[in-house]
Amino acid sequence: MAGPNPNLLYRITPRFSAIVAIGFGSIGLVGWAADIKPFRVILTGLPAMSVNTALSLILCGIGLSALAGPVRSVFYRRLAELALMLVGAVALLTAGEYLLGMAVHPLPPPFPTLHSIALISSPHAALALMFISCGLLLYARDSGPRRVLVSQYCAMAAMGVTFIVLAGYLFSIPGLYSADLDIGMAVHSLAGLTFLAVGLFNLQAGEGLAALYYGDGIGSHLLRSMVPIAGLVVLLFAVFSAWGMQFDKDQGFAVSLLLIVFLVLYALGRAAARLNVEERHKDLLQNQYTELFEGNPDAIVVTDSAGSIAQVNAQFETLSGYGRTEVIGKKVEMLIPQRRRKRHVQHRSAYQHKPYARAMGVDLDIAILHRDGAEIPVNISIRPATIGAQSMYILAIRDIREHKALLNRLDAASHDALHDALTGLPNRRLIESLLVQAIASAQRDGRQLAVCYCDLDGFKAINDGYGHQGGDALLVEAAQRMRSSVRQEDAIARLGGDEFVIVLVKLAHADDAELIVSKLIERLSEPYTIKDVEIRVTASVGIAFFPADGAEPNTLIKHADEALYLAKSNGKNQYRIHAFTPGR
């Protein structure tokens, strides 16, 4: 439920209020000028509108109209401000007359037949006019951020005064609307002042207290409904209190009632403002959540502890082809390829025993099923969360089809540049790059790695005796044996001719590398069949260790080559370790 349109109130209410106030002031003024009593006294037995009040209503109405409408000229606006200053001064002097008991007549009688009592506004009217004129002047003269708020407080103060007078009229309490039998606020004075206060309050209906009252927040809705109820309660309080007090003699009751009105309005306003702030905060959080959830570039799936899908975002619908209603309440395994579902249930159960946040792309490269049955390669991250009292799991699913396609294109384009054409092994350029990564990983893990420089003994004789074709066949077979003799995570490269570099990673001890190299030399020494002829070759290997023998790829390769030279110089078919290695 939306509140009143503040733009409409801003455009209509102040101008309409100004016209009504000018009209009521003109009625009272004509009543005195033409001696028409019904124009001066609307209801018999009640006070008449004074000349001061009539003129003030007209001048304040003009000032309100000048501020509410488009500025016709600077002169017109300045003239209106001067009129408001005059009204404020007269109202202040009138209030001073009542407070100090002085005879002050700030304006001479405009009509010769008037007696002095017809000029003077009642204290209630003077107080209300002082608030209204001050509020209008502040709005006109001040350009600071508080001008709207302070002018609205002035409007509320004037409304409080008119509320007290209205209570006096409704419950026949003369002390609330008159100072004595001759001086009091007339009914049309009450109406004109009320319209002026409402118009002043709505000069900027979208700011300050008006924005709070006309807003569409829950606090504003409650405020609009509670203000009339609070007004009725205060009026009833006045009636009940009237039974035990003589209000025509006790003017202090008017002040007490006015304070009660302000206290009630203040309490309601504070409560409404707090409710609106809390609602805006919740709305902001909700909007942020919706923006993050629905606008996330990854597909988001929220599941409960039983693996049932509780919510998905729009990106998930795009990625999977499923609508929300098709998956909410279903098991998350419906998205897993059939061959992996049983294992996924086991993994999900194990994860729930010890849940933790897993970063996207770390050791996860799986596929989800599209609605049409196609498998989509994805990376998944998962994070446990508590929503209310329920344990939930938030899955972020990233489509990596384009990433994989790009990698495939890059691999195809760079394979020839980074691999040996004969054996398919990495070349020097690639092994140096791999070695950089292996060194960084070893530094993080606090482990060693070994660089092995391998050379086939007597290869030149094979190449000369069986031709390049026979030599190439031997190299291909030797490369396959090397590959099968090391671990999956190790790397092998052919530098050229019969020279190879082997990188052994994740070594806890240097002895681990020696064991692998020993088996490698033994495997390479087994017979080969070249052109239906069985031949034998051996291999020599030099080993350098990180970090003992260096921390740079070229340094390690160089030291491994130096160790190879020692192996060949000492009889071949063996390995040697670089001299820098501790304990060697």
C-alpha cells in the first residue's frame, strides 16, 4: 500500500491552502468594513475575527502562494517576505501584550468606526500566526538543509495551537479558545490558520517530517493511522479533565494540553521513523541479496542437509535448462551424470560430517546434466550456511565450456612449439617453464625436487649403423620407457639428440630420486629391436637437487649436466649426483 503522492501534495495543497486562508481573511475584513456581523462572527456567541487576524491571514496567504507557485518576479517575492515580517512582528507584539499586560496597538484602526478591541488578535491566533510567519520566512530566506525541517516544525506548532482551540470549541471550554469574553479565536480564524499550517507543512511534501508522514514505509502507514486516533484520545482527555477544572480561569491547562499534543506526536514520529529505518535496512539487505543472488554470473544452487534443492538463481536456469519449479524440492543428484550419482551421494554425506568452504576451481572439474541430457563441464564451490535454524549448503557452479575450448585451442596452437616432434615430449622451452612451477610448488610445500640430465651411451654408433630412421625408432622407444619408469606427476623433456631432462617432484628425501633413477637406468639398458635386430644401449644420468644445488631452472639443469659428465667419465651406465648436494 503506497502512501499519498508527495509531488501531488506539493503542487496542490500549499496553493489551495493559500487561497482558502486569503478567502477567510477577506470575509472577516469585509465584515468589519461593511459592518456585516455574520462575516465577523460565524456562530453566534463565539468570538469575532479581529482585524489584525484578518489582515494577517491575507498576508500569510499571499506569502504562502508566492513560495508555493513559480516565482513571478524578485520584487513580488520580496514584497511577500516584507508582509510576512510585518505579520510576525504584529503577532510577537500582540503576544507580548498579553504576557506583559501592556497596551500595545501595533496597527491603527483601518476603519474609523472600529474600537480598539476589534483590532487585537487573540493570544491563540497571535501565537499561531507567529509560528506560521516564522516558518514561511525561514523557508523563503534560508537555503540550508534544515530550512524545510524547521519550517515544518513551525507548521506543527501552529497546528497544535489550532488543535487546542478546536478542543475548546468541541467541548465548550472557553479557556481553550478565548482570553476573555471579547477576545478569542473566531471559527473562520481557526479554519484559515489550520489551512495555512497545512500548506506550510506541505511546501516540500517529499522532505523532512512530511516525507515521514506521507512515506510508503510501514512506520509512515502506522503514523497516518495513529495520528487521528491520538488526536481523539487527547480530545477525550480534555473532556474528562474538564469535569474537575475551571478552564475559563485556568489558562495553564491550554499549555498543558499543547505539551501533551507535542509529546504524543513526538513519540509517534520517533516510532514511525525508527520503523521506516528498520524497514529500509531490511529492504536494502533484501535488494542486495537479490542483486547478489540473481545477478551472480555463476549458477547458484541452495540445498538443505538432505540434499534437496531449496532455491536456484536465474543463471542456473540458463545453464541447466531447468525452470525453478522443476528442480526445487528435488535431490541435487538429478543434476549429476548417472555414472557418478552413487559416488556423489557418498561424497555429500562425508562432506556434511565435516563441512568447510571449498574454493571454486580447486580439484573440482565435474559435469552437470543439462535438461536435454547433455553434460556440461563445470567447476563447483560449496559453502555451508545456517539460514534460520536450518543447515544449508550454497553451491556456486561455473560453466567452463568456453574455458576448456580455449585451452584446447591454445594447446593445439602451442603443442608444436612446446613439444618435441619425434617423441611428443616437452622441449627445453616447456621443461624450463614446468620447472619454474615445480620450484614454486616445492618452496610452498617445503620439499625437494631433482633435475636429472640423461644421455644414451653409444647412441651415435646406433645412428651411424642403422641410419636416422633406426636412431629415431630407438629414441621413441627410450622416451616411452622413461615415461613408464617415473611417476605421473614427474616431467620428461627431450633437449635434442639423445639428451633428456627429467624433473622429479615432491621428494621427501634425496634417496627417493636415486631409487627412481636406478630403475630408469635399468629399464633403458634392456634390449631394443631395431629393424628386426636386437641391440643394447645404456644410459648415464646426472642429478641436481633443489634447493641444495640451486633455485633457478638453468642453474639446476647446468649442475645436472655437470654430474652427467662425471657419470660418463667414470664408466657410463650409472648416475652421479652434483657435488653441492649435502652429504655427498
